[in-house]
Amino acid sequence: MAIATRPARSRSSSKPLVVQFPPLRPHQRVLYEARQRFNVWVCHRRFGKTVLALYSLIDAAFQNRLHAPRYGYVAPLYRQAKHIAWDLLKHLVAPIPGTKLNEAELRADLRGGARIQLFGADNPDSLRGGYFDGVVLDEYAQMRPRVWAEAVRPMLADRAGWATFIGTPMGHNDFHTLYTQAQALDGWHTALYRASETGIVSNAELASARQTMSPEQYAQEFECSFESALVGAYYAEALATAESERRLARTPWEPQHQVHTAWDLGVSDATAIWFLQPVGRMLHAIDYIEASDHGLEWYVKALQAKPYIYGRHYFPHDIAARDFSGSGKSRLEMAESLGLKPAVVVPRGTPAEGIQAVRTLFPRFRIDPEQCHEGLQALKNYRRKWRADTKTWTDQPLHDWASHGADALRTFAMGYADAPGVFVPPASLPRLVNVPSGQSWLA
């Protein structure tokens, strides 16, 4: 295949460099030629998605005549980007004269000022501040929802950059929503390739895979089925029941009731907070926030900016032991000094105990799918670890972006006590209150 032989879109007509690479497979070539500004490609395992993605990035880097073109490859985790794509990218750009590689930053600088760099979506805030002329989001189904809307999409605006989403399904999550919506949008290209249709994986190999995979696993990984429940998901049944009972629906804040918060505290990763309002015997999840790289004061201000009258603040056990900022105080002491009272420190339990506590409480949850979108996606994607060597599920949860929202709700479920007389906060304790001007303070 010859890279950069087509005229560049919105670029000058200078003659592009031509570099020879091995030919693409027929199905890869179809997608390569059909590209639009935005693309959503659902492809089975071993289709060659990552190869196609890197070819597209190199092609665009050669064609771009703007100053300092920037292209990105984003995987769910930074270590995944390094493991999956770095060696391949180095191999593909090795024949190109003048290429410089930066191992520390996982980037290839091409002659003429173009740069291709690998990133991880595990810290969306680390993507902010730069720009992309083009970007590929690989295994998008495994990324937290705000990666695209809040971090990547704004980076394309000033240079009218392009984006391609690739991966296999993981139930009805944001990847499914994007794929469905894109089919009706101008300037978007969608495609879905099943292993039974492409012939890339032999029939004998597919038959062998069926023998060692569950029907749901096989349908998801090789037949690109969005309809299979996320394999290994802890709350799939509870969420399906909530959906059928219309408890995943608009859930307005009711000012006459207090709002509890439930936390999962991060140091080097995200902090997640659920806002839960008891209404009768129901527990209304009315709001959710998640962010990274902020001190405790930032989250307190985020709570103050909301109009809620707060009840209890549920924290995991480690709030009492770990220093949040090197001040010498525990997080609990800092939280209380900032007004997060009454604080409930939930004793440590096993993951299995916490997951069962959430399942027990789930029939009482009503969750707002818009205000709690990222938290709801976390619950949908919270799943067991899979051991590839033994082909078995472990008893431990997979720790990824979905863990934060799921762990915060687990903290609440293990600590919540709503029986009459169990917990009556003293009237003298400070709480966050709403004032007519719309601002809040500690009173």
C-alpha cells in the first residue's frame, strides 16, 4: 500500500511523501477508502483494527500541510496503548526517513513537524490543553463516557480534526449509543463486521473458540453483538430489572428532603460521588460527579455549588488513615474541617459483601440517567476479572474506570442505615444550606 497518495482534504496541493507498506486486507481497504470526518467501526477480534488505525494516522500525518500536525491514538489505559500499539507504530514508521522516536512519551515525530502520540483514557484530564488534527479511540466501549465529550472533542475544534472510534461491543453502553446515533448523522461513517462474515478468522478457529467461550462471550467478541449482556457484569440483572420497572428515569431533586453523598476517594486516580435522596422507601440517585487531579477542597466547592441540603456523607474506611495532601491530617479530619459533617466512615468489607449489599438495596434505587450518566455507565461496566490462562472468572472485580462509581455506591450500601432512630444527627452540626441568591455556604 502507498501511504498518502490521495489528495489531502483541506490541505495544500504539494506533492506528498510516498512510503510503501504491506497491503491492507480487503475489509480494511474498504474502511480506509470510506473514511469520513467521523467514523464508528465495530469490528470482531483479530480484524486488524489497530493496524488500520495506525495506517490512517500515518497517512494523515503525511498529507497534512498545516503547521505542526498532531495525531493521537487513545487506548482505555496508557499501558494498553504502549502494549498494543507502540511496537507496531515503531515498525510502521521505521522506513520513513527523518523519523524520531521518543520512548518516554510514546511518540513518533515525522519529518516536516507532524507528530503521532499514544495516550491512555484512564486519566481524561491529562488529554486537555492540546489539539488534534486526527485521533483514533481504540476499544472505545471500555472508556469512561466523558473522554470524548469533555476531553477529545474540544481538541478537534480549532483545526477541524477528524476522529475514528473502533472496538467490539460491551452491551448497551456509550459505544452502542454512538454507533446508533452516528448512522443518522451527516459526516459520519459506520460499519459493523462479524467474524462469520469476513473470513479473516478460519471456521475451524471460530469453532474452537466456541468450545471455550460462553455463548455471550462469543457473540460479543466475534459476532459483535450489542444485545449480549456485558460478560461478567455484576449488576446486569439488577439494572435490567430497574429498566423494566422504569426506575432508570428522570428523577428530579425534591427540596424538602435531605441529600446524602457517597464517596470513592482517589489519590492518583478519580474520585467519584453519588448524590442520593431518600424519598419514602425509595432512594433517588439524583446526581453524580467524578473528576481527577483535585484536592478535597475542590470537591467541597462542587458540593457547595449545588442547591441541596445535605444529610450524611458516606466515606470508605481509608479516609481515616490516608493523608490527602501531605498536610499531616487524615482525610477525615480535613473533610470535617471543611464542613462535611456528619461523616460516616464505613468499615472495610470484602468486595463480595459490598456487591451483595448493593444488590440487596438495588430494588429501592431510582436513577436519573442524565444527571447520573457516568455513574450509571460505571455500574453497567463493573465486572469480574477474567483469567485468560485458566479461562475462568475470578472472585475479584476488575479495577478500571468503572470501579470508582461502583465502589462509591458500594460504600453507601454497606453503611446506609435508615431504620427509625438509628441515626439522628445533632442539630448543632454544620451542614451545607441553600440561600436565596443561589449560592451556598457552611452554616
